[in-house]
Amino acid sequence: MVEAKEDALAVTMKIRRESRVAEERALAEQAASPSGELALPPPVPGTTPFPPAASEAHVAVPPPASAKPVDADTAYRRARLGIVAVVVLVLLFVWIAQRRARAA
């Protein structure tokens, strides 16, 4: 319980320290287990774990759809438009840089 006199930062640091210590203790217990298997964390109170069948369910993934053939004219137009856009942006930045140099 947090009292009104306590500093909020100190309480937060105390909670973080306690949770870190608990995590380190749990990791140490897992490392010391003779089977060498990682144990699942304890379930959160008020929740129900997944049934075993749900974790073993297999889902069929359909193969990817075949790609449409590329139209050469469309690809050329898109590439040309991209190059023009880059040139326009470069010229815009050069123009802005020149205006700033004149104003300074």
C-alpha cells in the first residue's frame, strides 16, 4: 500500500526492483531445474489457458497467387514519372537553399 507521504518515484523504483528480483529468481530456478526444459510462467489469475487442442491446431496456408505479367509500357511510364519526381524535388531543395543563402 502506498502512503501519502511516500514519493511516487521511489515507489515506482521499488516496484520495478521487486519485479526484477522476482524475474531473476524465476530464471535462476529454471536454470537449476534438472530436466533442462523451460517451464511456462504461472497462469494469470482470472484467466483460462488455451486448451491443448488449440495449441496443436494446424492451419493450411494457400499457395501465393501467381503474379500478373508486367506491361513494359506501364513500367516505363512509372519509372519515368519517378525520375521526374526526384528531379523536381532536388531542384526544389536547391532553390530553397539558395533563397536561404540570399536571406542570410
